[in-house]
Amino acid sequence: MKPTPGAEPLVMGDFSRSDGARHPHHPRSYTVSDPAEIAEVLAVRPPERHTGFAGGGMECMCHEGWAPAPATPGYRRLLDPLSPEGIPARHRARWAAAAPEGLREYAAALAWGEEEPGPPRGVPPAVVFSWLGAVREEPRDAAWLLAERGPWRLLAGVATEELAWAVRETDRAGLEGAVRFFASEEFTTRHPKRRRVPDTARDLLLRHARSHRPGDLPVLERRLLRAVEDRVRRS
């Protein structure tokens, strides 16, 4: 949901609980851009207070001369990563609900706080590529780390040959996700024998990167090694 005019997005820091408990997939910083959620935060956010004077007896007029007042219970509760009613939990729930069919249970487990839920069965890598590459309305909300980790963990253990077939079968969003994955450290640090990709998949990845992700192109050109084209046709 896009913010209404005058509702500037808020960049929030990690607001973990005072007892040290922290959601395992909560990012160090995230953005609140929904107008209603912005209004909630502003309604309970403590006002800034002046910290005093700068050295030499001159009043400090820069931002460093100001600091937030102690957080109120309502403010802490709203931003607590573990609070079911908090903004981070809402963002994670929205992300999980938007997952492709067959991946929602896995996404929900991550959103609830499981670090290593069991992978879903029967979901092809082509669908996971699409999940990774899908455009999100609020790409930097409190679920952005999950949006990276969730698909990544499902792809990390898949053999390169299977990933290459998935590149052929996926959609445009999937090509975006595939380029991101094949240009990632997870793939580029694989043994050279595990980085051999048939020409069809390689050309699709390079073509998409050239048009949409030029920053990834040099990495792909160096790391995607050629393999003999697999001409087995699948029904």
C-alpha cells in the first residue's frame, strides 16, 4: 500500500525486547510505509528531547544534539518483533499470505519464528524462483529479510542441473529470481563442476541480466560455466 501524500515512510531500527528475545528473521532496520501504520507509530512515539549544549558553551543545533525520550510501553509493544499485534508481525503475516500455493505453510512457519522449517514437498524450483523474484509492494518492510531467506534456503540445496531446468520453465519474475540466485555467493562459491549450466539456461540468464540486472552480468559471465546441452525433452 502506497503512502498518502504527506505521510513520509518511517525507517525503524531493531526494536527487540528488553529481555533479549528476538525474532530470528527480524531485520536490523525496516520501513513502515502504510499510512495507517505510520499514524499508529507517530501516535505513541516519544518526542525527541534536547541533550544539552555542545562543547565551548555553544548550543548544538545539529541532529546529534537531540535524542529520543525513553520509549513508552505502547511504543515498545507496537514495534516488538515478538508481539503478535506488533507491526513486524503484521508485515511477516502479509508476506506469508502472499506466498505461492504450496509454499504458504512453509512461509508461515518462518513468519512465526521457526529458523529451519522442513522444506515443502512437490514445489518445483521454477515456482521458488518466481517467489524470490516477485515484485513486493513494500520491499523494505519488516519481512524483507524473510523474502530473501525463505526462497534462498529452498534453492541452496538443489543441484545445478535441476536449477537449470527450472530456468527454462519459470516466468519473468522467476528469471529475476534466478539471476539473483545464480549471481549470489551461494552459487558462485560452488565447485566449478557444480557451476556448469547448459547453453539454453545460461543464455536466458545472461539475456535477462543484460536487460534488467546489468550489475549482475559480469558475475554471471565469469561464474556460469558452459555445459553440454541436455537435449532430453520432458513432457
